[in-house]
Amino acid sequence: MLNSSRKPIEAISDSPSVSISHQISRVVMITAAIAIVVTMSVMLAVAAVLAQSASVERARTIAQLLAASAEVPLILNDAERGREVLSALSTSEGVIGARLIDRNANELASTKASSVEPFAAAGNSILRRLDMNKVTAVIPVVDQGDTLGYAEVTIREQYLSRALSGFVASGFGVLAAMALIWVVISRSIGRSVSMPLTRFSEVTRKIRDTGDFTHRLPANDHVSEVRALSEDFNAMLAVIERSTTEVRERNRDLAQLAFYDPLTGAANRVLLLDRLTQLIDAHRRDGQPFAVVAFDLDDFKLINDRLGHQVGDAYLRALTIRCKAELRAADTFARLGGDEFIALLPEVATRENALIIAHKLAAAVHGANHVHALPNCCTASMGVALYPVDGESTDTLLARVDAAMYRAKAAGRNQIRCVGELLTSEQNRQVSHEN
């Protein structure tokens, strides 16, 4: 495993490296270009505001001159004289329209420049939108505090508009050129800087999703810093992989010691009580009963005394294997210590079914005697209980099935007793026949 984890690291190419500072300099250049474009945009905005302000001020000045000459036409409501006043201003540079409006908001006289508006003939909507210096100013015509009407003037600073529009067009041209340059350079930046980070992200995501620390970075990047980081990252993954394997093996061993008998591999008392508690909780949810079969070995002491503990241990292991073979995967077979065992049987609801399984376990105990040559066969005295009829708590159920087991032993051994009743030899034979 360790050799395979080193392969990606050793496969790094010997091609010349490029400092990441070179990559950063590219980013700085691009940032400077963007700053230039932003500066141009700000300057354009300022120029537009100043041009607009100058146009507004000039329009107000012309409107004030018109208002000063418009008192008589408005007082007399003389449209002809009003047109004469307006015609005097129509020749002013940039004026494209003017009106005299009486106090009732009715137009008294108006005039428009005969020249075509800038950009209108070209039919270019974009340039017309850029023509931002067309402004209108309205000045009241007042005589001794009384408002006679209004003088309205609309002007356009044609040359200023053209200059501003040209500046806008050139700015867009520069922006388009810079955008093209940015696209070209960004590809190189993406390959040289983004791709290594993407590979890091892909590997870490795989490790996160699978918990498998055997994944490695293909550390073949030309950037020296990225190569070094990839090597360190892969080395770290190798260390984590070894540590994780060791921790899993240690946890597996600890779990085996904590929940299973080290001699037979059967569940120990801790796991038995946990499974029993789970069955009781499940019964409270869905009402499903279960059965408990406990047994103690008869004459097991003779095997240890006459043949030694090594043969006795071999007998216990063979017994466990045979008993587990008679049980389902959902059943729990536990060794409580010495020669005492117990089986939890979920979804076994009747004594008859529990007795059938008890007889199978008794046959398995007898069949394990092949490991020794003693004439005396080791048998089992068994107790059988049902939950909840024979006890609704863990302590009560175990105490009663234990008492039934000892009644079977006191009755002459190699017997089966149910909690609360005695099982006759005839019933024993009947159950065995049914099995």
C-alpha cells in the first residue's frame, strides 16, 4: 500500500518550473488594464456631467434674454410680436427651438431651427442617445412680481456633443480591445493557476465523499510552488491513509474485545444486554414478542479436568459454531461466561417455536462432543422464556429464564424447562419429533 501511494509523487516530470510570481505579474498587468478602463469611464462620466452643466447654464442665459424681451408680447397677447422676439434669437448658435407660453400654459409663439439636428440624418440611434447636450430651460416672465408667462429655449451644443460622442465611441473601442486581450490572457491564467486548484478540489471532494485516502494528486505541474504543494499534499494523504488504516484496525480490535467473547467469538454480556434492550424497545413500538433460550453445559468440568483446558476451549468453539449455524442472522448467540450461553430469538412468538429452536441448540451442543474422546457426552440444561409474558424488564426476564434453566438442571440435567411450567419427557419427545 505504501509503495503504491508513492508512485504519483515519483511520477513528477523533470520539466523546468515557472515561479508563481510570474503568474502573479500577469494578473497585476491585467488589473492595471482594468483600472485604465475604469478611469476612462469615470473621466467620460465627469466630462458628460460638465458638458451637461455647461449646456444647461447657456440655455438658462438665452432663456433669460428671451424673457426680458417677451413682456410686451405676453401682456398684449400678441403672437406676431412674440414671433419677432423669437426670430431674433433663432440665429443664436446651438438654439434649436424656442417658445413663449402665457400664464394659462397656452403657447403664444414658437420657432424651430431650420437646420437638421445633428445625427438625425444619419439615422444612428446609438449616436442620438449619446447626444446628451440637448437641454431645455424655462424662465418665467415677470412684471412687477406678476408672472406673465414663460420663455422656453431648447439648445444643443453641437460641437461639444460630437466631441463627447467621439470620446464615448473611442472609449468603447478601447474597452472592446482590452476585453479581447483579457480573454486571451485569462486562458493562460486559467491553465497555469486555476487548474492546479481545481485538481486539489477534485481530490479533496473525492476523499470527502468516499472517505478513501488512497486518492492522489497528479503532481506534474510546471509551477514550482504548486509542485511542492502537491508533493506535500500527497505525502500527507499517505500518512493519513496509514493512520486511518491503523485506527480502523485498532477500533475493530477494540470493538471485538468490547462486544465479543475472545475465545468463541460469540457475543458477550455487554452486547447481549444491548440487543435485549433493542428488542424490548422494538416491542414497545410494534408489539412484536421474542423468545430467550438460556443453557448451561452438563459435565463440561470433566472435559477440562481430564483432558485439559485446551480441549475444553476447542469444545466451546465447536459448540459456538454449531449453535450459530442453527440460528438466523437476526438472532444473537452469546456466552455469558464459563459454560453458560444464551440466545435471543426475535419474532419467535410461541413456546412451541421457541422449543423447536431449543432442541436444535441441544443437538448442536451434543454434536460438538466430537472434539474429545471421553465416554461422557457433554449436554445442556435449558430454560426458555417469552417476552413479555414471562417478564417485561431485562432483569426480570433474565432472572426467570435463568431459574427455569436451573430447574432443568435440578430435574436431572439434559432437560428443557419453560418459565412458569414444567416440560414433561413426553412433551420433549413430541417437540423433537415435530422438529
